[in-house]
Amino acid sequence: MNLHSGLREYTLTSALKDSRFPPMTRDELPRLFCSVSLLTNFEDVCDYLDWEVGVHGIRIEFINEKGSKRTATYLPEVAKEQGWDHIQTIDSLLRKGGYKAPITNEFRKTIKLTRYRSEKMTLSYAEYLAHRQHHHFQNGIGHPLPPYNHYS
């Protein structure tokens, strides 16, 4: 998928169509911060514990109790923000992926794990408006390009 098109599509989906949250409203815009994580350096690993909390994001693939292949992922900051260790993170991911059976150490060993890193960009609504105004002033009327130099 084209990066620009993908960002536009997933932004609208997450803001307006995520069933876990009510759709965003216009009144919320001034308080909005938007973050995008670019995932890089994917590495398949043999041991489900071969990743660092706060450094790597992880994607797991497993076969659930009904025999279906399932996947789930957490960005690098999730385990650290939650205060989880490796096992707590893996178990949470299994539940996120829909695994309902008791989780044993033997089952954990069957997980296929991919670790990755990410670069995260965050922009407030106020920063977006300032960038848009600056872009229009510098280049005339047109579509502003997203800024790629504001990492957090």
C-alpha cells in the first residue's frame, strides 16, 4: 500500500471506525495528538523470549485451541508502559489474539515470534495547524505535506 494512502486510510479508520472507541468529534481536535509508528528491522527469532522490553515490538503467530492461525502485535513501548515482563507481555498478546485456553510454558514455546523496532512521530493538532499555515504561506494554496522531523 502506498504510504500516503495508507496513512490517510488508517487515520480515518482509527479516528472514526474503531469499534473499541466512540468516533472522534470536532470538539476533540484541539486536544488531539496523532502518533504514527514506522515499523522496521523485522527479525524472526527462535525463542519467544529473544527480545528486549522497551526496545523491540513483537508480533506473535500461534495456533489457537480451535486449530486456527492467529496473530497479535504490540509496539515497543507497550510492555514498558504497562510495566510488564516478557511472560506478562506474551500472555497478554495471546489473549489479545483470542487465545482462550490456559496458557502453559509448553504452549508459549510453540509461538512463532517476530521482533521489530519502530520510529514514532507525534504531532499535536496545534503543530499541524502551524505547519499547514507555514506551508500555505511558503508555497501558496495546496495540500500540505506531513512533517517528518518531529519524533518523540
